[in-house]
Amino acid sequence: MLKVAVVGIGVMGYNHARIYNELQKDGNVELVGLSDMNKDRLNEVSEEFGVKAFSNYRDLLEEDLDAVSIVVPTFLHKEVALPFIKKGISVLIEKPIADTIENANEIIAEAEKNNVILSVGHVERFNPAVLKLKEHVEKGNLGDIVTMTAKRVGPMTTRIADAGVILDLAVHDIDVMAFLANSKVKHVHALAKNVKHPNNNAEDYALIISSFENSIDGIIEVNRLTPHKTRTLNIVGTKGIAYLDYMNQDLTLYDEEWVKTAKINKEEPLKKEIAHFVDCVQNNKQPLVTGLDGLNALETAIYALKSSNGN
């Protein structure tokens, strides 16, 4: 049985704990501990799931763990992840993989050195609509992809205070576009600004234009200014166009003759992601989102930030 833990039980970390708890019913996973600096929150969630509470995450290293989810602020990713990796514990680390390219490289190098599974939580890769779109792209149903356009906008949230919209939101679509294009970004240009975010150093609007090595172009608009959430992705190909709605998990394809609505088995992407991670650890399989994938997304996001600052 795979012994797992979660470090960081804010909104996202709570969902990791909830899903591991649900997976226990299958008998393949045991959630053995949770850790958070907020002791009241920690005790509340640990009591809900009937597991041990650890105010110091390093105490989890003595629990004979097989795997851990790291769901702490991005600037803490390397500091928290490395002790587990060095002890041979596989890690699912929330996106972005790290706060700097150097820290991401160190995480990846240590995972390779210690022969552990490292997966990065780019959860939209596990959205059933994205996976269905990937199937159609690979079958050539859209022809050659020309452009991809994503919109990820919504209202201001105080929950994310340590990152602007490029590292927090756009990185989702940066990764999905690379996944669908099966290519790395070659050039990136971005415009960004702070309109009303209380942290003056955090942009709450950005427009990113990228060009991939295989000549596909991508446009991403993100903000925390729009009163309602929108999460969409459109792809234009030489044979047709696809419209994807991330939240509703809907996919519609148009060609010269037909309008087709894809049949999609709608599931919770995070549950699919965590179940996949568990399977990779149990069977020593390469995850769908590797450390290198996380690094590539982070590099593009950082280059977009530099571009938006005139660098």
C-alpha cells in the first residue's frame, strides 16, 4: 500500500488531501499525515480525515512515506521538496515547479539522482476535454495547427498573494499549448500591468504571444479583473477549428461540412492527476507531466514576465 502525505493544506492542499482520502477506499493508498504551519487549520483538516497532524513538515520524513504532495507557496517549493526527494520519496509538486529556473533545475536534478518520480501539478493536462482535443489533434482532424488562443480571466482573489497572473494563471495555458503543439516555445512577447492588485509587484492582467519551434503561434489573455470566470481555448487548423471550455469540459469541432460536439466522460481533473501520480509511483512509470515539462512552462512564463518588463 502506498503511504502518502500532503504538505500545505490551503484550498488546493485540502483538495489533495480529500482525494487521497477518497482513493483509500480502493485499498491502494494510505493517507498517513498532513502538514501546515497554520495549526488551527491543520488540526481541523487532520481531524476531518482522521490522520496525523505535523506542524513541522520535516517530521513527516520519519513516517516511511512513499509519496508526498507539495502544495505550499511557490517560493517554498524547493525548500520543502528537496528533503523528501533526498530521502527517496516521490513528489507531486504544484505548478509552477519553482520560483526560479535555477531552483527548478535543482529539484529535477535531485529527483533524477535519487531515482524518484517527480510530477508537476499542471492539472489542465488531465482535463478530459483537453485530453479529447489532444486525440483529435494527433489524428489530424484539424489539419496542421496554425494558432491557439486561450482566455483565462476572472475576479480578483486574495488567496494568491505571492504571484501575478502569469505564474499563477497563464502557466496553465502555456503548458497545455506546449502539450497540444508537442513543441517548445521559441519566442515569447508579453504585455502586463498591475491595475488594482494590492501587491504592486504582481500583475493582474497579461497578454502573451508565443511562437513554437514548429511554427505554431499562441495567444494567452489572463486577468483578475473580470467579474465572471472564463476558461477557454480555441485552436485554428488547416482543416477546421476547435472550441474548448475548460470549466464545462466541452469541446466542439467545426470543419467545412460538419459541426461536431465531442462525447466526453466528465471527471474531476485533479482526481485524475493524483490517481495518475499514484499509479506512476506504484508502477515506476513516467508521469504525463514531468519535471522537464514543468521547467519548460516556468521558463516561458519567466521570459514572458521579462518581456512585459521591457527586458
